[in-house]
Amino acid sequence: MVMVSHVVQKIVNDKIFLLEPMMRGIIAYGSLAELLKPEVEAELGKEVKNHAIVMALRRYAETLAAEHKTIVFDYSSEIILKTDICDIAMHRSPTLLSKLKRLYDIVDFEKGDILNIIHGQREVSVVTNERYREKLLKILSGETILNIERDLVSLTLTYSKDFLYTPGVIYNIVRSIAWENINIYEIVSTNTELTFILNKKDGIKGYKVLEKLVEHNTDKKQVGST
């Protein structure tokens, strides 16, 4: 038999932005219950009392709080913002792979230019400086171009190697960006670097989000050292 608690838990899990406020106990359960009531009733196929949903929410919040583990990680980092970036997505093909090697000859890495090639099962994305776009498209002539995004920026954070072994770090950063309604076009990561490709209009806002995350971590460290 499906219980109210099971349905409420399923609905909350499908709405990930509810999880943290519930874990922190900063949500109005009565208001949330009213919001979820139509969905709960539709799932159960019968009328449900508001207080039953409130009780289910409170119990699940207690469970979440008990299971939640604080992510211990030093977010202190230099934030590198680069503008005039483009993102070109294309169909993956045998001929494409040989052409991609030629892209390294045209990008001046010594000047700080970027070239990120992201391989998927069926697609490949190339992130590079806007000034290389025409040369890149010429090299890729004959390939199936799926999408071209221009007016982008890249935001890069550099961490210690602990970044690679600490669960939840990328989630924490992505969540902070998502809360500000910023769309992420690409995420590029290495052992110690994490780069987000955003629209130019969100560049400054995204920078401030990351800056706040870094400064908050630094403030906590200073408080702990006194």
C-alpha cells in the first residue's frame, strides 16, 4: 500500500531545490504542504489532509538532516574569467577525430588562449576563443555542425588535488550558480581545475557567485584560526 509519506518523499526528491531548505529547517511546512497537496492527491488518487502532508514533510526533513554530511573542502581559489569564448558542437565522425588534432596548431596557449575538446558518445564540443572560430570552422569543413554558441565566457577555479577525491564539491558549486538562475553551457574539469562556460550576460553574476563561495570559505578559516 502506497503511503502519504512515500509519495511526499518521492515528490520532494524530484524537486531538488527543496532538499537543502528542508535539511536546514528553514521552510514553512504548512505552505509547502498546500503547494504539494494537488500532486500528492493525484498520485494517491484520493483526498489527503493537509496535516498528513505536513507530518510527512517534517519526518522526511528529520531523516535528511540525520543523513546529511557537511562537505569539508577548502574552496579558496583564484577565479579566472576569460571573455570572447565560443562553443561549437558537432557530430562525432571518424574524419572529425583526425581534424581535431590540427586545432592545437592554431591556438596560442602561451597567450592564455583556451582550447577544450569534449568528447561524447555521439557529439564533440570544442570550446575556444572567438578569434579562432573561422579558422576552426574551415578546418572542420565537411563535418556536421550541430550548434554554435557565441558571446560566452569561461570561469575557472583551481584547487588542490583533494578536489578529485571529495564528494559533493562540484554539486555545491553548480547549486550556487543554479540558484542565481544562471545557465551553464559546459563544465570542463581536470584533477585540479573546474571551468564553467556561461553566457556573456551571466559572466559578472557568475563571477560574484564564485567569489562569494571563496570568500565565505576564507572567512570561516580566519574565524577558526583566531
